[in-house]
Amino acid sequence: MLPAQLHKGHQNWVPPIYRDEWSYFNKKQNLAFCYCNTTLALAYRGNELVGRIMGINNRRYNSASNEKTARFSHFECVNEPSVAHELFLHIENWSVAQGLTKIMGPFGMNYHDPMGFILEGFDHSPAISTYQNFEYLLTLIEQEGYLKEEDLVVYKIPIKENVPDFYQRIQQKVQSNPHIRKVNFRTDRDMKSYILPVLKLFNETFSAIRGYSQLDEEEMKRLARHYLPALDHRFVKVVEYDGEVAGFIIAMPNISKGIIASGGRLFPFGFSKIIQAQKQSKQLDLLIGGISEKYRGLGIDVLMGLDIIASAREAGFEFIDSHLELESNVKVRAEMEKQGSIIYKRYRIFQKDLLNVS
């Protein structure tokens, strides 16, 4: 409950959904604990709780990538360098004892966990699974010797009435390809059989991204059960090539105001507040998307992108939040900017060499 105490009155801070938070730290429910060693630390001044942090050794990722990289996440503390120092010293010494030589964060056990602290765009409504930290947290981290590892940018994508001619030509060409089929979901129930194939493609398309840890079959099933009830079929786009899932985009209306109003609790009335916020939201948040490597360059990205914009326009949204895009992903960023999208938020993942920690 420490973050809620620290962020009391902090505009745009979104509490966690506490039911999910309990599940995240429950080793019986979160299968990531099967391949992640962790340390959890709380900092006290007398009897007063003033900070917390989590250290992670994702053995599955480190083994597959031949890395020796630790991660930190769930860092929160008062604006005091001495508190931050004790917390980071703990996880750094723990990481060295694990045989690791570098640490980065904020970065959770898996890629779908929140990552990166916001450093630009504090006044905008956050998307789901992103941090809304205080600015002073960035200074505390830098004072501990942490440097930039990677920035993530968020684009504000306009919902335009008129599609540029070159996109229309690509769309027409893709639609005339007999091998390519856009899957049309008429109800939320229609999505059920596609969730696992989509998550398997997620595994494939994200495998080369730094920090991504492959999900096994059981993890995919649990993710599917968790997220399927929250998805709206209008904002899930899937394209097949000869019956095989070739690409996907998943988006959902921004629910931040509903989670704030609920205080992070679904019952007794929180769930209805979240649903109400979902219906009233004018911001559509992209969550994840990907295209199989063997089907890239065919225009499938344009087909799905124009489709999601059309659905957003029809539903009355004013703009689309791209969610987190790696700063180094120049191809995706170029496509965003061709549409007139602008960067309006930026997040940072930090890193530190642990070879000299003692």
C-alpha cells in the first residue's frame, strides 16, 4: 500500500488493481516465479515505511540470451537519497551474489509487466501497464550511478477522416491478395479461439527484443483467461495468410480514470466505475501488436492500422495512444510519423554496471 500513500493527491497516478497485484506476488499464481529468482525489500525509518524495491534474476531470459543481467522493479520511495541508496545497495549486492554483472530497470519479470519510468508527458493520462512516477525518482536513480539503457516513446495518433492516397493503394493491394484474409469478429466470443495463436505469434515477434522472456503454453493460457474478459472485439484485429495467423493488433479504451475512481478495488463498486470510464473514454490505447517475420512487407501492417483507426473513429475516439515503442524501432516509428503522429510521452529504462559494486 506504500505507493498509494506516497502518491496521495498526485494527479494522473493510477493505483494498481489490487486483486492483480496480490496475484502478481503470489508464487502459486504467477508462473514467472518458476524461472525468476527475486528479492523484495522494504525501507523503514523507525516504524515508518518509506520505500520499497524488487530485484529480479530472470534465469530463462539470461540463459537464452547468454546475459547476466538483473532487473529492478516496483521502486517507490520518499524523496530522500539515503533511502534510495539503501534500497539499490540491497538489490545490487543481491544481484552480484546471483552472479549477475549488470542491472536494468524498471523492468518486471516479463515483458508485459510495466517498464520504464516516465520522463516526459507527466500531464497526460497514462495507459494501462505503465508507470506514472514522480519526477524526483529519476534524479534518485541517476544519483545512484544509473545511466540510460533505452528510451521508449509514446505517439499520439490522430484519427483522421481521410486516409492518404498511398495508404489506400496499399490497402487495396493487400485486400486483393487471395492468400490474405482479415478476420472479422462479430462478438467478443468470436475472439476466444484466436487468443492462443495470437500469443504464440507474440512469442515469435518479440523474441529478438531485449528483455523479452518466452512464455510457455500454460502462461499463455493464464494470460488469455486474464485479459479476454477485458477485450472488446471491435479493437482486436487479426489477419491470416492461408489460414495461419500472420499479424495482430490489440487495443482497448483507456480505463485510467475508472481505476483512479475505484481506488484499485473491483468490489463492491469499482468494476462498474471502470466499465463507465471505458465507455466514456476518448483515448484508445494500443496494447500489443506484431506481424510474423515471414509475412512482413506485404502491407499487413497498413491493413490492420487503417482498420483500427476506422474502428476508433466509428466508436467516437479522439486519438490513439501507441503505448510504448522502443526508441530504436525506427521502422515502426517512421510509419507512425507518416500518419502525422507526434511523440507526447517518453519513458526510460536505466542500467548500471555491477562489476564494481561492493
